Amino acid sequence: MSSNIAQNYPYSSESESERAASVARALANHEGLADKVKNESTGLEPEGRWWVWKCPTPACAGLLHAAGFARSAHAVYSLCDTCGKTYLR
């Protein structure tokens, strides 16, 4: 069993409108993040609910929101609403 398996468990969930608003705020607050997300992921199909994860960045209290599907892997491409880092889930 991996030592970081706990990072794979979702923290909560959010509606499609909550997810879209959180992603839009993060993209607006971090220069260059919109281009990075566009280059590294594909869009999402609307869903009723989306998982939310705690950001694993040390000292960051942010949450990770689904921003697309990763182009390079079979994973959800997520971004932190606080620090602006991206992660695969």
C-alpha cells in the first residue's frame, strides 16, 4: 500500500456550478494558470457533483477542484483554489 494513499480520498464534493466558479476564480487569480490548464488538459462534461480534495502543498489550506482531464494520463486534472498548483487525481 502506498504511503500517500490518503491523498487519493476526496475531502468533499461540490455541484457543477460551485466547481466552475472555483476554477474561474483560481484561473483569474493566478497569472498563466489558464494557459497551463488549457495546454495540459481537455474540457469536462457537465456532471451533477464533482469531488474536491485537500491541496497537498505544505502550508496551503486550499482545495483542489476538477479543471479537466489530463492529456498525458488517465486522470482528473485538478487545480488548487489558493496556491494555483495543479495535480492529477
